[in-house]
Amino acid sequence: MRDTTKQKRRMTLTAAETGFIVFLLFLTGIHSETWRVEYSSTQICALEGSTVEMSCTYLYPTWVVDKKTVVQRRFWFTKLMNYKQLDLREDPDYADRITYDFSGNNCLLRISGLKLSDSAEYKFRFETNQPDGRFTGSPGVILTVTDLQVKIQTKSWYSTRRYWLEMLCQSSCPLPPRSSYVWYINGRIITDETQQKYSGYLYSDNSVSCAVRGHESFHSPLVCVYRDSCSKVSYSERSICAFRGSSVTIYCSQNSGSSGSWISVGGQQTFSQNTGKYQSPRNRFQVQNDQYGSSLTITDLTDGDSDEYRFETWWWRNKDFPGTTLTVVDLHVVVIRFSSGLELVCHSSCFPPGHFSFIWFKNGEKVQGETSSIYREAVSPEDTYSCSYGGQRSPEVYAPKSVSVSMDLTEILEDSSVTLTCRCDAKPAANYTWFKNNQPLPLKDPHLTLRSVHRSDSEKYHCVAENELGKTASEYIFINVEYPPETSSVSVNPPEILEDSSVTLTCKTDANPAANYTWFKDNRVLLSGQEVHFSSIRSEDSGNYSCKSENKHGKSRWIPLFLDVQYPPRIPSVSVSVFGKILEGSSVTLTCSSDANPAANYTWFKEDEDSPKASGSNWTISDFRAELSGFYYCEAENRRGQNKSSLHRIETETASWKSAAAATITFTVLLLVFIPAFIWIRKNRCVTEQERRPANRTQVNMSPDINGPSAEAESAEEQLELHYSSIYFSEKQEDCLYSNIRNSKPRQSPEDTTVEYSAVRFKKSARVEKTSGAESSEDFALYSTVNKCLQSKTELSS
């Protein structure tokens, strides 16, 4: 292709026309100088079979009389139909070969597979919402489609059957100057020749052809060096288009009269005259040879039959020379969307030139009166449409239906990958848009892949399938991302816990599926469930609580919570550092204690006095005086309440009492020393008398039972005189005095104050004569009674 103009040519109206139109448009506020179309090239030459592009720029006023300009339609055309410009997309001659590209105010037309019949003037037109707001760039772009011819410029005889030739690969219009050429001699490429001209020595039976590199299928016809006596194979058509299911015949001519076979270049299959009998059950390939040429007929065409077919004979084999290219296509309906609505066009690249007669179908029913390639009635996205031509019927077109979303996983774990697939039934094919929680995602693909899926991706998704006829949304699908529990947290309600109140402990964790919970108190299993409820909590319920959460994907760590049950002070207890009465002038410490949470504050009071005496759990009086004697109590208090102790009496000891106590103690000590000595002396004397009078022994019975059987046997006159010695011990442990005292049996109970007796009884012998008065007068029973301290029991040995 080459632009034949040196500069861009601006498509504007002539001065006279402009003046007239300005006057007309002035009434509507439209300024003509802002409506224009500029083409980048106005003259284009292109080779048959190639692809050509035409581009332009269009301008229009943005506003006209307070009305914004909106472009409603833009297209290219070459001819009129019913006095209206026919969009190239609607022209059957250009079916499947036209591409538009509109970007901003730029307009581009691309035509592929150029035919010689495509030579024409191409114009761009746009239409807006403004009254009379339509404009066509005229004149347009002149396209010339050319084929190639070998022109022999010089031919001279060199020797027998050899000639010197100078040849030119000629086109009807200038091709781009940098084009590269291919030259064929007897069907083989001359590899070192790439120029438009070729010269060399050739035999008289040689054939010559040329082509532009890249478009070898559209080579020039074969030319014989000498007359028409060369060996050559010529194909009637370089390319053939046929409908699927139809039949096609490919012809070639050859002047040798030799039979041959056909080959498919891509499929590498060979078809000879007997192919139908042996290689195809349905005899789809039929070869007919005669002295002038050969034909290959293919019936019931399929997509796999699209290929290049070449004829070969013994003298024309393994050649580079292209054959005939067969393209199998479908008749189909193209949907064109305009701002004003939809338009349907029956398309196929196999339409022959000339007049056409079409049949349209709506929902399977024939539409009467529609014979054009364009469906003119209103198009509804709820209906189906198809067209028919020459006995071939197109597939139906319809808006998307049966839109669904599927997922490749049934169980989705966090950090895994999941793919959603949107499917639908739509003709033409649909484009897809994905939505997450009804918000569009920046993806236009039937597959939505979530890599390393996160729990935040657990949402509802759906897709919308859309084509030129309409759009349809799928049902929602929910992505449920599963994951093990995270660290469990324990909460308490209410935050401050009072004894006897209602308290609930709740364990929470983020897990999917939901976790099962196990409670622990001080590392021991308590119960199962998410909550622990105390209807009336007690102080002994205090402790460290924790819960474990677990599902099928794992279990969580847990953090213990200390449950602190608060309560007011219990009744306080008071203790005194000195037992009994307190010596005047000495030091004494009073201690108050109470069970409380939080810890109690203590205040000391004296009975019948309002003001406190001291504060703190310990109160030390360093110099106790008689006037301080009395009843004391303490009060324990925290923010949950208060409580008082019972009264506690504290007394002092005077000096006179001390003297009496000292005398008593002295007398008691002397008595404790004297009595054992006296008993020992008397015992020794008794032993002496017994030695003197062995026949008259005195028996001694040491027994705690003073009413034993021996006592009952004695006569009243023989009873000895009883003597009692009593010793009193103070109840205070500090005042107990001991002398020859040993521990008795342990006290059986705190109330046990039993007095232990040590009885010594001397029986008078029956054999002792009554005349022994001196000795009998010394027989006596001695009782020693010990009144013991409360803290210990003692027994005085006698």
C-alpha cells in the first residue's frame, strides 16, 4: 500500500457549500467548521488476498444550544441500500472480513482477504443526537485491489531451446516500494531472487510466475517461455469458501495429458482416482482425471477439510507452487449494537457476488417478509434468531441463559487455592463479570481463581454473562473458608464479681467450623460448653479458669483467667499476745483478723466509746495501765462491706495481788517438798517395824479406787485416820508451779478437769494384836490432791 498524496487531505466542504450550510445551521446553533472528518490516506493500493487498514479522525461540537452532543452511530460504507448508507458490517460482500476500531475520536477500518471486487471508495459517517447532527467524510478513501502479472520485457534466442529473458512482476497500481518478491520457475522458488524484476536463461518449455512474499497464495498466473507449450498446472481458483455439510469441487488444468493425484498440504493425505473405493467409507473424496486436467470433489464438508490442496503428477511433484485453499465455514448471525437498539445480520464469507435471498427465523418460526441479509424488526433478548441461505441454516443466536457458577473444591481450607467457573449457554459467546457481595471485581474471565484464600474471602459470589443480545446473572455461591481455632479468649460478666451474684464465663475464638469448648479450673477439666454459669458464686469458686477450643482442623492455645470473687469481711477474731491479766506497765499486742476480699482495713474500738482507738490489724499498747482495762473490739471493712468482732476483756494485775500470789507460791513449793519427805520417812519406819515383826506385816494397797473390795471387807473400827493435803494451781499456765510432777495421761477432752488422787492406804494386819497401841496409832492413809493447770495434767507421786 502507498499513500499517493504528499500531505494529508482535509475533507471539508467547498466555500460556497460551507456558506450555505452555515446559514442553515446557524438557526440551530450548529457551527459547520466543527463538523469534519480527516483521512490519513485518500489513495491506497493493496494486493489481492492481503489486509488493508484505513484510518481517520472525526470532530463535532461538544454542545449545541445547551444540549450535549452524543455520538449514537459510526460506521464505514461504500454503497447505498434503499437510499441509505449500508454499513460494511451489514454488507454480505464483506462478511467476516470487516473490523472496526473506535478509540476516542479515531476511526479505523480493517479489511482482510481482499478481493478484486473490494476496489471502491470508502467513507466514514457518524450520527449524533443533535437535530441534523450527521456527517459523512467525503470524498473518502480510494482503494484499488490488484493482482500480479508476469510481463516479459525482453526475450532473445540464445541457443537451441534456450532464451534470455528479462521479466517484471507487474501490478495494476503501485505497491509499497519495499515489497519483497518471489519468483517461480516450473513451480520451484528461485531462492536468490527477491526483486520485482528477474532476468536469466530459461528453456522454452519452462513456466514462470511471481508473487509478493507473504502472499504466495496470490501469485501471478503461469507464463510459458515459448508460446503455450510449457508444462504447467493451473488452478481455476486460488481460494474457495464452502459451507459446512455442503459439497465443493476443486479444478486444475494441465497440458501434459498425464494422470495424477491430489494431496492435502496440511493433512498430508493423498487422494487418487480410487480413493473413494478404499480410503473413505462414505466416499467423500472423489478424483476425476482427463487429458486436460483433474478435479477433486469433497462432499459433506467438515471443519477438518479446510486445507490447501495441490495436484501432482510425475513431472509436477514436490513443487513450491501454491494450489487451492479451501475454507469450510458456517452461516451465522452477527449482532450489531447501536445506541438506538440491536441489529441482526446474516453473515458468511462464502456468499457469492450478486443478489441474495435470505430466510429469517424467530424462536424457530419463519419470519414472513424478511428476505434481506439484515433483520429489520425489533430484537428482544428473550427470543432466539437464525437465518438461512442456499439451503444452509445458521445456528440460533440468543442472550445468555442457564448461567451457573461451580467451584472446584468442596472443602476450602485457608491458604489453599480455589477456582470459580462461570458457565452459560449463549450465542454469540458471552463475556463474564464477577461480583463479590454485589461489588464488581476487575476480572473479565469465566474463571475466578482465589490464590492463598483468606477467611475474609468467605463471601457470596456470582457472575454476570453478557453478549450483544443481553445479560443474565447467576445464582449466588458462598465461599466458606475453613480454618482451625485461634487463641481462645475468656471473658467474664459482670467484670466485678461479688459473692452470691450471678456470673457467666464465656470462651470465644475465631474458628470455622465452630469450635467445641472444654473448661478447666486450675488445670483440671471442669465441663464442656462455651459458657460456665454460676447462679450464686461463692468465694471458693475463685481460681484460674481457662478454656480449650477445638475443631476438625486443629485446636487453639488458651490464656488463663483468674476469677476473683469478692466478698465483705467475715466476723473478725481477736487475739491477745498476753494470756490472762496483763501486768501493769507491760506491753500487749491485740491482733484482729478477718477473711475478706479485697483485704480488709481494721479499726480498733473500746466499748462505749465512739472514736476509734487505733487502725491496722495489729494494735500494740506499750505501757498498759489500769485505766485501759475494759472491753475492746475491732471492725474489719472493705469496699464490699464491714463486720465487727465480739467484745474482748482486758484486765491488769495490781502489786498487792502479786505479793499474795508470791506467798501462796512459796507455801506451795515448801509443801510440795515436805510431803514427799514425810511420806518417805514414814515408809521407812513401816519397813523397819515389819522387819522386827515379820509375823505381823502391814499390807499397802496403792489404788485409785477408794471404794474397792478390800475396803468393804474391813470393819469400821479398823479404818485408819485419813489425812488430806490440797495444793491449788492457777489456771494460767504461767503461774503453774511443779515439784516432783510427771505427766499424766493425755486429756481426753478440753473439758476434762478431773482431779487425780494418789491414795496410800495402810491396812492393819489381822494378826496384829490390839495391845500394840503405839504402832496402831501410827497407821494412817495419806491423800494428796493436786488441782492442775488447764494446759497440762500432772500427777503427784506419793
